[in-house]
Amino acid sequence: MRYDESYLKIGFTVINSGEEEKPQCILCFEVLATTSLKPSMLKRHLETKHPSSTQKDADFLKRKTERVIESRLGDLEMFSQDITAGLKASYEVSRKIAAGR
């Protein structure tokens, strides 16, 4: 089964693991098995783990998803900056070693 945008209404987005799509809860970030990529399984997770959110409308879950995505992009940007700083430092060390020889 493949991810469908309507799963956002149930509180799930998708992550790709290799060639597999795995559902991820936008409320607790739990990643479920690929075999759980069925509306009935996703609803079951929502009802058992987040009973207070079962009555939330699709707009609430969509806004929550957008906040999660923005947060992930921020994390990615910070990670990218760390890598860039590391590469620059590595380059400087290599340049100094080469100049000293």
C-alpha cells in the first residue's frame, strides 16, 4: 500500500526508508511498520495513543504537520551549517599541513 495525502486527517505523514514508505505519527513522531500503512491501522494508533486528538479536525492536524516540517527543515539547516564549518576547518588544517611541507 502507498501513502495517501488523506492520511494527514488521521494524523500521519510518511517517511521514506530506502524504497519503503513508513507512516509517522505527527503527534508523537512514532514511525510504524510499512505494514501499518492502512487507514484502519493508523486510526487505531490515533485512538489508542492519542484519544484526546480523535475529535480534532483535519485543519488542526494539517497545521501540526506543517509545524513538524518547519522544525525538520530548521534542524536540517543547522546540521548543514555544522557540516560546512567542519569542512572549512578540515580544509584549513590540510592547507596548513601542505604549506608546512
